Amino acid sequence: MRKIVGIFLIIFGIIALAVGVSGARKLQEMKKRTGTALYSNYKGIATITRIKKTEKSKAQAKVAGKSEGYEVWFVFELEKEEEAEESEKIKESWGRRFIAGEHLFKLANGLYPNAKYIEKYKVKPGKTYECTFRVMKQGTGTPFIFVIDGLPKG
């Protein structure tokens, strides 16, 4: 009887281990499909280049039931790019290509910042902010993200 119970426990343990490993793999795959990504982070400076009310930014008042917005454009530069060690430079080629030129700042909900937001955070052309450029290196999600300190997206 003890042998039967022992064999049963061994078989049960093997099955439980197999199910656990399989479940962990499925969970890992699910995370990849639902937007879990790993990013490389690069510190730099975002400089506001222009603020402009456009037909698109005005239209959010009609579409989203919010107030009219403004397009806020900025450029990003790595801190001390010329002096940076090789390990501090952007490794991902698509990331190096992406940072060139102007970028449009939008809130997390996809809307343009409104006049209250611009006034509250004193957003104006020429103003600089510390910024982190995040480049996806693994998983799925947004390929590039700019996190501008002092300009909340929420």
C-alpha cells in the first residue's frame, strides 16, 4: 500500500510540475501579446519648438467633447551626445533614426493639451525639459516613448 501511495505521489508531482511549467510559458507568451515590453532608456533634453492650434487640434472639441487643443512640438537631443561613451549612445538603429526631427506631444488619452494645460505647466517655445527616450528592445508595445519630466501625460 505504501508503494502505491508513493508511486501515486511521484506521478502526481510530475504532472503538477509539467502543468506548472506549461502554465508559466503560456503566461509569459500572454504578457508578450498584451503589451509587456522591455525598453532601453536614454536621457536627454526635450525643447519645445512650437505650439499651434490646428484644424485637427480644434476638432477634438467636437469629437471628444473636450476643449480645443494645441499641437505642441518638440525636439529631443541626447545629453552630451558628442562626449557620450559608446554604452550611452542609442544602440537600436531604428531609435537613432526616430529621434531626428520634431515630435508631437500628446496626452496619454491621445488628446492634444488644451489652453489650461499649457498655462498650468508654462509650456512655451524654447522651454527645455529633462526627457527620457525609451526604445523597445523586447516584447510588444509602443516602439518609442518620450517621457518628459514636468509634462504629465495623465
